[in-house]
Amino acid sequence: QVQFVESGGGLVQPGGSLRLSCAASGIIFSIYDMGWYRQAPGKQRELVATITSSGSTIYADSVKGRFTISRDNTKNTVYLQMNSLKPEDTAVYYCNARNPFSVWLSVWGQGTQVTVSS
């Protein structure tokens, strides 16, 4: 079955950096687009970064220039490098996969908590 395991979150001061990882299983990783979502308390889950199967990237305006998404198809893993973190980046971060029919999967991992605070 499909599974996502996110890791790398933590507590960081404003302006700091974190690198998140997500290991995917149960899918043919190389043909799926991958994305990072986040959900802050009391808010809806939002898509912040996408990397297509061919390596193109798309970012939400709120993270553009600060976050970088990448993937390693040999490890079935997607990464999110987060720099210049702000308190408003505080959220639980999740990864997901979009199939070749452009449908995001309905399976979610446990997520990884990112807290930006002084």
C-alpha cells in the first residue's frame, strides 16, 4: 500500500533553516509528481511546493525564493529545503504524490512538525 514517511521537522528560530525529507513507498515514484503541503492550526492544508516527474518546480507565493523542493528517484525520497524561516511557516508538513492523471493521492503520512519561534 502507499505510504509516506516525513521527517526533519523541529523548532527553529526565525531566519533559520530546516531540511525535510519524505520517503514514499507503494508507488512507482519516478512517474509521480511530488508535493509538500502544510497545515497550520485552525487553517486548511495548503500546497506549498511541487516537483514534477521531469523535475520542474512550482512554489506558492508565500514560500517562493525561500523554499526549494527536490527529489531523489533512486531513494524514492522528496526533500524540502526551507531557508529564512518565518513564524508564519509554523505548521505540520506533509508530502503527497500526484498520479499521471493529475490526481493527488488520498493517503497521508503522519507529517512532521515545524515550529518557528524565538
